[in-house]
Amino acid sequence: MSVAVVVVGLEHRSAPLELLEQVAVPVADSGKVLGKLRDRANLEESVLLSTCLRTEVYAVVDRFHDAVVEVHELLAEKAGISAAELEPYVTVRFDADVAAHLFSVAAGLESVVLGESEVLGQVRRAWEHAHDERVSGPVLAGLFRHAVEAGKRVRAETAIGRGTTSFAHAAVELAARTLPDGLAGTTVVVVGAGEVGAGLARAVVSLPQHHAPRDVVVVNRSPDRAEALLAALGAPAGLRTVPLSALPEIAAAADVIISALDADGPLIGAEQLAPSGSRTDRPLLAVDLGVPRNVDRAVGEVAGVRLMDIGDVRTSVDNNTRAREAEVDAVRAIVAEELTRYQETSRARAAAPVISALRARLETIRTAELERRRPQFASLSDEAWTQVEEASRAALAKLLHEPTMLLKETASTPRGERLVEALRILFDL
């Protein structure tokens, strides 16, 4: 039986931001969700990919329709709605379309920010986490490894990764455009020291001197991680870290707050950003990159506070991708090449067990027959007998060449399955 691979999920092109927030799986919860996938009867392997605007389950399945229903129900449970309510927004892909989609995701073609840099690491870590949780297996390992290779090649051989290719940089640029005088001389607070938070801090401290903030403060739940980020950035002047508990004090002196915490709901409310109920004395721009959102929507109603979210960043980058769009054809060509290479490798891998068994079976017959006939040729020298053995081995290799190539070419197809079954019966494999 051929291996069936599916991907079931929601993405920014088919689902509203509010729903993407509901199904998003924070890193802290991914182990629990992977455990639920492992317990599903029709899922043999699984990988959960949950990024800022995408939550997808890749799976090797037993019974296709039952497996899709199981994943669909799990996503609906995470969203807190019925499967029927979720259904209009769910995308299902299977077999060859799964690899084509994942390769495009890793290449940055499916991201809101075309050529986005963070997604490649997210794809890699999604598989690593599934592997660590013992939910993934050899089929998805091969798929995800090759997708990462394709993504790396795209960024090495095309210019799609140049310029603003991350939500972090896009959010900083949006904040700078929103303020009358940009970020120069301001105090910018970055909440979160994970991947996106690190990108935010890097984007802010790398601004030209005449556009640079006066102070940059990284706020994080784990002080050690924030300090590690500070060290990784070279501890530039004006950059410091504080624990999350100090946010109200830090926010009082802030001009811009950009939040990217990995959390399962709002952690920042009006009481932290505007304890007095107003910010008219010191206006504040808050940019929330959390999915789910980090900042309570009520913050946007506070006088003197302007609240923006990932939807605003998404709109902003739509006008900033023309240069990279010129690279799309080249990227798609690389993705197509890598997809063909992956498919050829997968077909060969699928045929490998029966080919190996066939070779072993015939080799056993060859060596047994030679051993049985050896006494009849006692007059042959050792050198001559070696030549007989080599001739028989060469004849067997030539005999197996065409059947082996045919098995590889037709593997994972109905014809290939029939050929495999026939060989198993004919040679008792």
C-alpha cells in the first residue's frame, strides 16, 4: 500500500486573523497538541507547524478521510468552535500537493512578507519538535529535511531574501512611518525575546544613527533569555533588559511598544500601559505582533494610545514587495527542481525494501546453486572458479537492472503497487 501524506490547516489567505489567533499553538502548548495527534488512530506520523499566520498539521495517514476528520476536529477544539464552523476556512492538501506546498512555505512564497526569513527556521523546528516528541517518523523527516534544503537554496541563489523580509523589520518600519519624526530620540520597548522579539531588537538597534531611538528596552518573562539576546547583539549602548513585571514602569516612559510574546492570549492590558487611564501627556504607539494577540484590544480605546496589530503590518508590507516579486519565477523554478528531486528520492526509497528483498533472495539462490555445483568442477583452479562466480554475479545484476528501475519509477503508484505485490508472490518475499 502506498503512503498517504496530508496537510490540514488554516493560513492567512483563507482565514481571518481572529480565527488564526484561536487555532495558533504557542510553543509551550505544542507538546500537548502533538500528544493528541499521536493518540489519533489514523495518524501514523505528525508534524505541527504553527507560525504567526499559519497553523497546519502534516501527517502520514492510514485512512485518508477519517484522518482528515480527526485533524479537523482537533483544530476546531483548539479554536473553541464546532468543526462545522471551522470547515469553510480549512485547507486540505494530499500526496504530491503536500510537498509542493511545504517547499513553497519554506521558500517564503506563502508568507505575508514575501521571502520572509523566519519561516525557514520555524519549519525546521516544527519537525525537530515532532521528532523529539516521537510523533514524526521517516516519511515526514525526509519531507521536512528536503523542504529546509530547498528553502536554503532559494535564499542562496535568489534575491528574494533581500530587504525587509520579516515581520520584525516590517513592524519597525511601520512604527517609524507612523510617528511624525520616526523613531529618532524615542524610547522603544520590545516585549519578548523569542525569535520575533530578537528580530525586533536587532532591527531597532541596526537603524542608522540619525534614525535610532535613544533607548531600547527588551522586556521578557525569562531574564536569562533577554540577557542572552543582549549579549548576542553585542550589548550596544542604549539597549537594556528588564523582567516582564517591570513593564508598567518601563511603559510609562515609552514612546513605542512592540510586543511579540509567545502566549495563549493577552498579557498586556490598559492598566499596564496607562495606569492613569490616559496617555495624552505622553502618546504611545503599541504594535502587537502576537498571534494570539498579546495586547488587550481595550488598550486601543485609551486616549493617547494608538494600537496596531499584525493585520496592520500585513497591509503595510503589501506595498513593499515589488522588488522581491521579480524573484518569484526564479524561486518557483528552484522549488520545482527540488520537488522533482524529492519525489525521485521518495520513489526510490519506497521501492527500496522490496528491491533489497528481491536482490537478497536471488543472491541466496545464486550462491546456493554455485555451492551445490562446486564438486562437479573440482578440476577448476581457484582463479577459474572466481571467474565463474563473477560471471554469475554479473548476469544476475543485468537480469535485475530493468525490473529494479521499473520498480523505482513506478513506486507509490497503482502500477508500482501491483508490481510489488506480484514480486512478493512470485519470489515469496
